[in-house]
Amino acid sequence: MPSFRSTVFAAAVALAALVPAAHAQGMPDDQRRAIEQVVREYLLKHPEVIVEAINELQRRERADEEQKARQALSENRAKLLDDPASPVGGNPKGDITVVEFFDYQCGYCKAVVADVQRLMKDDAKLRFVYKELPILGAASVTASKAALAARGQGKYEAFHYALMGHRGPLDEATIFRLAGSVGLDTERLKKDMDTPEVQQVIGANLALAEKLGIRGTPGFVIGQQIVPGAIKLDDMKKLVAEARKG
């Protein structure tokens, strides 16, 4: 038998639906006002129905977002996992891939760096894909362009972790100082980072993040899960283990 709450909820929804229908069908004003009064009195007597309606709406929205995310993952799997323009760490032939979208000015991204490194160290079968997502201003864009250009000198990861390890604001002087500290030829780097290819990588990452519903950094994709925000090492390991189970 339906609970009292569910009965109340269904009745209120049904009554509320009559109001726009009354307008659409040209119902006389006196009948429309009578229906509106019934709805109003009902909701005043049972305000919990409003809370139930809001909760139900939020549940449906979450379910819809999750479905869209699963579809987006399926449709963009190759771009997410196998884009040759995206730097790869860990074991390039690993059985499970973790993808991270990040910004070099994101404090939460910096907070998870040690756990990300430990995850790769502890799991020899893990493949890691770096997705530059500079969304926090011009300095973020400059840092991402420089990091991507560092691939040409074989120093992407060294530079990536130097940028992530930096505390304080980023500017061009700091970015190139950090580049020099890991052995990069900064003059060559400045030329390489302004190529159309580098800009295309960033543009593609921004578009991919939008399709996946990733609106901030960090954003992880582990198996079939899109995980927004910073997560702890134990949670990363659990998600990797779940992904291995299929």
C-alpha cells in the first residue's frame, strides 16, 4: 500500500498539473481560481510535499546527468584515453587508465599531486593520462602551453610536477624559471609553446571536459566513473580496483 507521503505527493502533483491545463483549455476564471485555491490550501496543509517534490526533482536531475555522462564517456572514449597529443605517465601499457583534468593554479589539484604520484608508484599496471585544462586565467593558459611544449624536450612530467609543486601565484617569469630548473631550454620552449598544435590540444581538452560535464579542476575519469574534485589516495585505489573488476 502506498505511504501517506507518496499519496500526498502524487495528489499535489496532479492538482498542480491542472492549473496550467486550465489556462491552456480556456477554463472559466472562476473554475481556474477554485482549482488554484485547492492547490494552495493543500500545499499549506502539507508543506512536506514541497520538500518531497524538490528532492524528487534533484534525484531525476542527478540520474539524467549520470546517464548523459555515461553516454559522453562512451562516445568520447578514444579522445579521452588514446589521444596521442595527451601526455601519458605510469605504465603506458597498463590495464587501467586514470585521466586527470587539471589547472596549474588550482589549489585542489596541487593538494592531490602527492596521492597521484603515490598511486602510480604503488600500481605498476596503472596508466595515467594528463589533460591540461587551464580555466583559471591567463597564467594557467601560459603554464599549460609551456608544459605541453616541454614534451618536445622530453621533460613534460618533470616540468608538470615542478609547476604543481610551486606555491604562490604563477606568472611568466615564474613559469620559465621553473622550466629552467628542470633543464628545459627556455628559448626553445617559448617558440614551441606558441605553435597551433599546442593551442589545439588545449582547445580539444576544453571541449572534451564540457562534453563530460567536468566544470572544474581537478576532474578524474577512472573506469566508467567521472569523479569531480579532489579525492584521497584510498578512494583512488578503490575506484581503480572497481574498474579492474569491470
